Amino acid sequence: MSAKRFNPYDRSLKVLARLYPRIFLSLLNLGEGVVVAVENPEINLPEKRADYVWRLTTESGEEGYIALEFQLAGGSEALRRCFVKCALVHEVSGLPVIGVILYLTPKGLSDTYTMRFDECSNWYHFETIKLWEFRQEIESGKRKELAPFLILFADEPVKEVLDREKTLIMQVENEKERANLLSIAMTLALHRLKEEEWVREYFKEEMTMIKTAGIFEEWLEESLEKGWKKGHQEGLQQGLQQGLQQGLQQGLQEGLQQGLQQGMREGLLAAISLGLELKFGVESLRLLARIGAIDSIEKLMAIKETIRVAKDLKEIERLLQE
């Protein structure tokens, strides 16, 4: 079973927003006296989730929301999604909701969502932040928490840009935040450069620190959980279909049991694949052929749990030899 590749890029941006809400709000010049409450509301009809939503209270007591959406490349679909989410947050809260689109590159940049029907039209205007316009402030250290983004602004991404990112990140006092920022810097460099081997080698000395990052633990936990649930559900559906096709009660029961076992196995394999790639890199995927030959659910469960706590790939290899 080929697992869907985990996408830490989107997660990186959201973690930054959670860690440093005031850094992003300062780009809107809302003032130092604003009280920030981080929220991430689930909205039914159908369920949607904004990248990040902050409930703000001004010095005068006025309340409202800022709904932030990150966009690497804009477009009408991105604007539509943000428009819908702002409208739904406004509906459930009754408070003003200001949509802010933070653009990471100029591609597809727009501040207006337009709906047209025949000769009629509506416009919804967003506040926009063009992050590359703050490049000098980031490089000067004024906004060093945004240093991982510098690689996205470079015309010709080179080692010197990443060196500058590291220098700025190491100026952050909190060790856990430094680890998170280094993890995000590596993720964005992988996204920008498309040279995985080179990037991982460049961050080799920092990998010990990166693997202590809270964001890294979140990614690992999420990837393992999603892989397990997805494969488990697919197996149940397969069992139902097989049982119904057989038509007999006994066949249905046998089909469900077989589907459950198959689903558990496929879910574990998907979780193991994602966990290995995330924690040890693509080179660890060479073990998948050996792992895929294992039928024992208990052995696969043991491998999955070992990935969470293993310090190196040798621990997984030793488990395979048992």
C-alpha cells in the first residue's frame, strides 16, 4: 500500500502562527495594546477550518476576529475559501471578522474576491500582507522569528541564505522555540530547493535539536494516527463489501473479520511508512520491503510504537531481526 506523503509545509505555517501571533498581527499595525486570544473554530455547513483565527480585544474594548490565511500562490479558489470561512465565523460569532491573506510570493496576488452573475457582481476585499516586503526587517533581526521564510524570497537560493536563517534563529532565547524554527526552516528549504539530500546534509548538525521540537512530535503523532485510521477504515469497507457479495450471514461475518484484519495491517503499514519518513528521512524507507512482508499485527504494532521513541534507525532494524 502506498501511503499519501505527509505535507509538513502547511503545518509549519500554522505552527508559526500559533507560536508568534503578535509577530503576524504587528504586520497589520493594530497596536501593542491589543489582547490576543488564539482560536481555531470548527464551522459546520460543512465543517471547515481556517488556517488561523485570532479573537482580539482593543484597548477601547472593541472585539473582533482576524482570520489569517497563508498563500504560497494565490488564485480565485484561495480567495473563495477565505471569503466563505470569514462569512461563517461571522455567522457563528456575531462579531466582525477581517480576512487577512498573507502572501509568501507575488504569484497570483489579489486582494479582492469577485462574484459575477450576468450583469451583476459583488466584491469582497481582503487585507493583504506581502511578507517579502518585510525581508529587511527579518534580516536585521527585528522579526527574527520569521527567519525560516527568507529562503522563499531569495532569487537564487544559496547556502548563504540558510546560513543567515540559522544565525537569526540561534538568537531566539527559548531553546524549544529555536528547535521549532530550525525544523520549519528545514521544511521550507526542502519545499523551495527540491534537493532533499543536500538540505538534510546541510541541517545535519542541527538534527538532534530539530528532533526535540514540539512541532516534530506533533507531525509524527499526526502522521501515525492518520495512517492508522485511514487504513483501518478502508479495511472495514473492504470487509463489508466482501461479506455482502458473499450474501450469507457467515460470509458477512468472515468478510468483516478478514476486512478488519486487513484494515489494521494496511493502517499500520501506512502509519509506519509516514513515521519512518518523517523521523528518519527517505533513506529509512528501504526497510519497508521487510516490514511489508510481516503478517503479524502484534509485530507491526510494536514497530509503530518503537518509531515514536527510537533514537536512531538501528532500533527499528534490531526489532526486525527478532
